Amino acid sequence: MKKQLNIKPLSGFALIEPEEAEEVTASGIVLPDTAKERPAQGTVLAVGAPIKHPEHEVKAEFKVGDRVLYKKWGGDEIKIGGKEYKLVKFEDVMAVIE
């Protein structure tokens, strides 16, 4: 059973658990942490409320549990219990992986 995180993103934000970066290349070279490619995909753990504008609202086009692609340098990294997560804006999520 997955640990429940007590974080509720504010309007327009989503909490994502990034997938782990590659530890070893296809040719067998072990990569140090500084050389690993930054992951740009992960699983959505929580979604904030829609952003409300006077004439319309902006809803997330993804839901909790979806695997998504997000902008490589988008969002902020946060640490909870020694594990890293990303807090990203709805607009930084580019696609849902099916």
C-alpha cells in the first residue's frame, strides 16, 4: 500500500512523483548522480482545484494516478520524508502517458 502524503496542492498545481533516473547506460556505464538525465515524467499524486478567472476556469487535463510528461525544468522540487517530489503548474504538464 502506498504511503499517504498529507499535501493538498493549491489551485493550478499538481504533486508528481518523478520516475527514477537511469543508473546505468545501455552500454553498462554507471552514472553518478550529477550526470543522470533529469526525469521529465512521473505519476500524479494530488491535483489542486481549478484556477478560477472571472469568465472561465482552467481545470487539469489529468487526474490522480495518471503518468504524465512535464517540462524538464518546470515546477519545484520538494522533499518529504527523504523522497523527492515535483510541485508543478497545470500548464507545465504536457501529456498523459497511456
